[in-house]
Amino acid sequence: MSPIVQRTVRTTCPYCGVGCGVLATVTDAGVAIQGDPDHPANFGRLCSKGSALGETLSLDSRLLHPEIGGIRASWDEALDTVAGRFRETIERHGPDSVAFYVSGQLLTEDYYVANKLMKGFIGSANIDTNSRLCMSSTVAGHKRAFGEDLVPGCYEDLERADLVVLVGSNTAWCHPVLFQRLLAARRADPKRRIVCIDPRRTATAESADLHLAIRPGSDVLLFNGLLHYLRHNDRLDFDFIERHTEGYAAALGTARETAPTLPAVAAGCGLAESDVAQFYRLFAATERTVTLWSQGVNQSTSGTDKVNAILNAHLATGRIGKPGAGPFSLTGQPNAMGGREVGGLANQLAAHLDLDDPRHRRQVQAFWRSPRIADRPGHLAVDLFRAIGEGKIRAVWIMATNPAVSLPDANAVRSALSACPFVVVSDCERDTDLARFAHVQLPALAWGEKDGTVTNSERRISRQRAFLGAPGEARPDWWIIAEVARRMGFGAAFGYRSPAEIFAEHVALSGIAGAEKRRFDLSGLQTAYDDLTPTQWPVNAGHPQGTPRLAFDGGSGKLKFVAVRPRLPVNAPDADYPLILNTGRIRDQWHTMTRTGKTPRLTAHIPEPFAEIHPADGERLALADGALARLDSRYGSALARVRFSAGQRPGTVFVPMHWSEGNSRQGLANALVNPAVDPVSGEPEFKHTPVRVAPY
Ligand code: SF4
């Protein structure tokens, strides 16, 4: 007998930044998941993770009641404890002695309320997010070049481009549906080309027409060389440069100086001259070029410079904001961009307004009617946990993320948390690696149970909608934060009754940003919250239906070239730690596996942590393919199963970032990773830690 359908709900996948639309059909036999054929991100497609969402909804392992000290408590007791301890800590040690560490998994409404409480009512900017680990180098690069954190293009550009350059992005595994769209476009027109720039021969590189297995960290050199080449071969758009940009001469001068010849670039990047030349020729000759990048660019101590080196090449050719042409950052998380919109980073304000601009601060404070407003940046993620370890931050509230697994130098993060006088964790899961450090645990609603919005990599805002009831005593994150705010004495500003009310406030605040000639503007949004269809901002009087591409017509100030110099990664390999560790995702797991680890279908793909190494390195180190190996860095150790792969660049080893002590014996990759960060963005250098590998 077929299952009885109760209802079908239109929602959005909670995993990657592609932001695919999902139809969730609740039946008496469970929840059936399909791609939403009408959603413009995926047109009905789903990847392995998205299509298995229905298998991840069990309540096993869920946190269903508040707990204080590991003992079940009432909501009143838990919320009073959190509010009381935060208030006391602020009274005794000042507002900068407390912090929130939040997440690109939060919905925009949750993020908005958390940011408002910390910056406007507590009066500190100590709210940072795991998006710092993901795309903050891109945010910083965008701000330097565009004056605002803007992704100029849209997914359709990938299908209209004649050349797509993928830099530091295993799109095939990490953003699978977008990669399927890209491959389908090439099948439709085989003249289209894909270039992949990545030290590893990933699944993405396998599908590319040209793979440049670049030396880790040498991207700025490659793109400075490209700028020099384009000028030398007279392929620049001087009309665009003249009318819309500034800083060209300095950027070109630095490119010429640092990337003087093609052989010098090829040697510095560890590439064959012929491959570099082929890439440069293709780029020079192809007007409709999209350069897309992801964490291989961002997660670097020169991540911001890498972003600007890419942007320089697009500004110099005028290939920006045009159909099939532009630079494109792919965000990792489902709502990394939504968090950016509400200012959920320690160096942002809200609605793309600037923390360091007194007028912007006054505007936001007046809008919030708040007693104070943070007036200087707070601690950025890595630094925030260091400040906890040093006793500067004495109360921290961690929401929807697990820094005990996902931050670099994870053992130091754990030590810091164990010494912190007060740790609050709001999460869906009960027994995470983080939970053992929590003084109070607050049960949050999970995907399928909560309502709100997310923004994907192409600025498209979509609804997540509930199709399941709230289990146990779990509550929406926005409600939990607002209740704590109320108990801290800020009730008048946090009396929200629904996410729709919070979103309406966010929209209204964006109108101020729009008046400031910020592109981020939702003031023209007319649709009722419940009926909101996927829409790309800005949405205003000029673009009431949203905006697929941002045109750069000089109306919002000149675009800026940034002169960038190649820099080596901070920690170089040496005799003790001779290999370079690179970490990343695998196809069928998400973050710390709390959801994807629940389904055998997904765990069957790769069931345990592995260390991928070139066979020549493996044999030299007496490793056996398939045997266990121990990896050591200056920061910690981990075990993984050896995989020989000729696609691994000699001298490097790749380990996935998903496993932790909670789901494997000793597979915590981030115990190994160095905590060096980009000096501009604060993003950690996950892709370059010196390690040694030995048989276990
Ligand atoms: Fe979800 Fe990303 Fe897969 Fe789409 S591509 S179904 S958003 S994980």
C-alpha cells in the first residue's frame, strides 16, 4: 500500500552554499525528499547529501531538553542561568569579557537577533562565526575591491561562460549540483572549457580540460602573472579601467615586478610553462570567463590577497557583472551569506554597514533603539578562543557549531574551553565533542523543524520551512536568544513572536543600507514572508523582482585594484615536519557529520578518516596503502588510513576534516592544523600545515 501523503513543503537544503530547493513530503511512512523543480538554484536536482536528507531526521542523539551541568533543567532555569551569568560577567569584567560564537548553519533571523543582542545591547563586537573559517578572505577581498561584500554574478553565468576557471575548489564534491549544471552546459556546447587550479587531482580536476596542480599557496603569483600577461598581450579593457576603476597602475607594477616572466611564474607555481601559457592564452582569448573560487583560495594566510589577485584580472578585462563573465565566490555553508547580511562577523555592523564608521553606528543604534553600540571590532574566531584561553573572555555562548572539532589547533581550543568559567552550547545534538565543555546546553530546533531564510552563494534568499513539529522541548535559536535578552533586561527590543517579524526588521534596516548606496537592500521586497519565493538581492524600487547580476556603472564608486605580492604560507615544511597537510571535505559528509553520519548510504562512500599521499612519498616513508598511519604536526596528532594516490601532489598529504573523537578513534584532523591566520581576514590556513607521517 502506498504511503498516505499528509503534506508537501517547499524548503531549502541545509548543507552547502548552492542552496538547492527541496520538496519535503510528509507521509505516514516518513519524509520523502525531492529536488524542487521550480527552484532556480537546482531546478529539481539534488546531490547525494541532499537526497538523503529524509534519512537524517531521527531523534536519536538529539538534545531535547535544557541541561545545566549535564542534568535536565526547565527552560526558565536554563535561561535565567545564562542571562544571569552573562549579566554578572559583564558587570564585573565589562562587555568584552563575553562572546558569542555562531554559525553559517543558523538562519538569517537567528543570526540577526544574536548580532543585535551582542553589538547593540551588550555593546561588544565579540560575535564571530564559523563562516570566518570559510569565506572571510572573500569578504575582505570584496570590500577592498568593491567597497562592499558583493558577489557580482549568478549561477547562470557558469552556464553562459565559454571558460570557467575553478580555483581551489573541488566543486564536483563540495557543490555538486552546481558542478552538474556546469558539466551540462559543456555537454551542450563542447567548445566551452573548464580549467581547474588545485594542488590535488580532485574529481573536479578529472573533469577539467586543463588541470594546473599548483604549488600550495602560489595563487597570487599565478594571477599576478596573468595580469602581466594580459597587459603584455594587449588584452585589457582600458575603457572599463579608465571609467570604473582605480589603482590599476600600482597593481600592474606589482604584477610585473613579482611575476616578471612566464618561466618565473611557472617555476614559482611548480607548473609546466606550457600549462601556464595555455591557461593564460585561454583566459586572454575568452571574453565570457567566470573565475570561481572556494576554500583553497580563502583558507590561507594570503587568502585576501589571492581573492584580490583574481579580482584584478577581472577588473582589468572588464569582465564583471556581465552575462557569462565575472568573478564568483562559492560559499561553503548554507547561510554564510545571510550571516554576512546581518553583520554576524566581529568586524561588521549590520546590513553591510561599517563598524568603523561613526555615522553608520549611529544609524544602526537609532534603528535598534539600543542603549549602546559596539565601536570597535571584536575577536575573530581563532583569536576569540585564544582570548578565552587567556581568561579575557569569561563567558561564551556557542550556537550551532562545534569549534572543538572544526577550529584549527583543536586541542588548544579544547583547553581554552575547559578553563572557561561559563560555556553555553545551543545545539540540536546532545553528545558532541563540544558538549563536554558546556555548563548549560540549550536544545535547538533542527532542519525540518524550524522556519526562516537563508542566502546562497548567488545572493538568493530562500525560505527554510518547517514540516515537522518541535521535538521534546527544543526551540528556535531566535527564540532562545530573545528570551535571554529579555532576562538581561532588554525585553522591549526582543519581543519577537515569529521569524517573520525578525525578517521584516532586517528588511527595514537594509533600507538604511540602500539609502547609503549599499547594494545590500531588500526594501523593495513586497511578498509576504510565507509566500517568499527565491529572490536575489538587491530588491528595491529599481529592481523589484531582485537582481541576478550587479552592473558596475560607476554609480556606487570606483572599483579598486589592489596591488598584491606573493607570500609564502606562514609555516614552511622542514626536516621534522617535511610534508604539507591540506584538509577539506569529502563528497558525502557535511561538517562534523552530526547529520550525514546518521545515514549508512552516505557513510558507505568513505567510512573512516584517510590520509591521501603520493605513492612515491608513501613508499619512501615505508607506508602501506590501506594501513594505518600516524600524522604529527607541531600542534597535535591524528590517525588515518593511508591511501596512495597519484593525484596527490608529491610532498603533500590530504586529510578530510569531518571526523572527530566522537565518531572515530583518533581522526581529528584539526588537532594537526596550525592556527596561523590571514592578517586581513583572520581566516585560518587550513590548507598548509607542516606534518610528518609514519606507519602506525
Ligand atoms: Fe544540498 Fe549543496 Fe547538494 Fe544542493 S548541492 S543538494 S545545497 S548539499
